[in-house]
Amino acid sequence: MVTTSISTMTDLIAQYAAHMAAGGKARTTIRDRTDLLRRVDTDLPMGLEAATVEELAAWLAREEWLPATRKSYYWHIRGFFVWACDPNRPLLDWDPSASLSKPRVPAGVPKPVTNRELEIALADAGEPWDLLVLLAAYAGLRCCELATIRREHVTEDTITIRGKGGKERSVPTAAHVWDRIRDLPRGRLGPREDAHWIAHTAIRRFTRIGLEGVTMHRFRHWFGTTLLAGGADLLTVSKLLGHANTATTAVYCLITDGQRRSAVATLPVLTATPASR
């Protein structure tokens, strides 16, 4: 199936990594995508270069994955084959991913942690997890951002966050976040530069301290929801979360019945006045 002199799929995946780097993809994005491709190549009977549509579909259909994870993996695989089968310089002669059904992710309900769950996590998670919780809850960092955030990215005024796709945003530094970080040495603040490891290890850590069902991402939901409840407008919250549009932000922010009632209560009361004759 390989139509060039590239002898192994390892070589092809490495060339794809170089292609992504040349396109400005973040280092963590490149690593996550290439790790996944190597995993698929190992799992399939004849590897990626001889993969069939049915084999890829079966691989993506594993029950242990959440819909969002399955969708992410689909796009990683799809992106690789689109690149490898580019008609201008095909490295593979067939794209089995083109016939895959795109995974659907049902619209979810925002699930921010409660204030009490946040208090417990900050008190009992232990170092450095309490710091990661603080950054997720008071600066809205994703796991991929927690994996790469460094002490030198934080000042008394601003946290500079390098997010998805290498995009950069700034979030004002909360006073108690600065108190926790200012005396730390230069270097990475997280325990490992691996977003998936942080996400899964955090779940186990939270479960051990009685926070069943709590994930690191739910502290980011708390950040957005609490800002909105405090009077911040949706566009501002969207920018702080690093979203490209406010529709994505709406998925993160839980609107309470009290907020709905308060919104309706702001409507002016107009009396029935007959038209003048």
C-alpha cells in the first residue's frame, strides 16, 4: 500500500509529525496524535498501512471510550490519512478513513463541581494536584494546558496560557493563585507533560479523597459557570476560556433557575395603553 520509499509506518508517522510541526501545531498536540497513531498501528492486524474500514471502525467502537474521546480519535486518524493520501504527493494509495462514520457527541449538560467539592479538592488532593485544581478553577486551564504551564508563564497580574493549536491567551491572576505560585522555582508546574496522564491520574486521586465522578475538566466548568453567575458577559467568559465562539462556552456554563428568574425579572413592566385617536 505504501507508494514511496518510506519503509515502515514508524517512518511515515515521524514524517507526519514533522508536517504538523511545520504547520505550527503545538508540541503536545503532535505528541498526542503520533502516540495515538502508533497505538492504532500496533493494535490493527496488519497495521495502519493495510488498515480496512471495518478494522478502523471496530477500533473506534470500543465501549470504554466516551463519545468525545471517540470523536477526537476519529479526527486524529482522519487527519493522518488525508495527509498521507494527498493526491499531489500520495504516500499511501488508499484512505480507509474516508468511509468511516463520523462519531456523534450528544449535547451535554454543564457539570461544574460544587463549591464544596472544590474546597475538598484544594484541601485534600495534595501537591501538586491542589495547584492544578487552583489553576483549572481560577484560570480555566484545560488538562493539555496544565501539562505545559510553567512558573515563568505566571506573573502577579497575568497568566499566559498556551492552549489548543498553539493559541495563546491571557487570564488575570487571582490574588490567592499568585500567593500559591510566586515563590515556586522556574519550570513546569505540573507533574508530567502529558495531558492524558494528568486527566486520568486526577480522577483516581479525586476518587481516593471521596470526590467520585469529579474530573479536572469540571473545575474548568466551575470557572466559566461562576464567572457567568457573577455577572460576566458570555463573550468575556468565552475569551477567558479560550473558546473560538460563544456557542462552545454555553456548553460549559450551567445556568441556574435563579439566574433565569433574575433575567426575567429585569424586563420592564409596561401598562396597557390604548392607541391615541
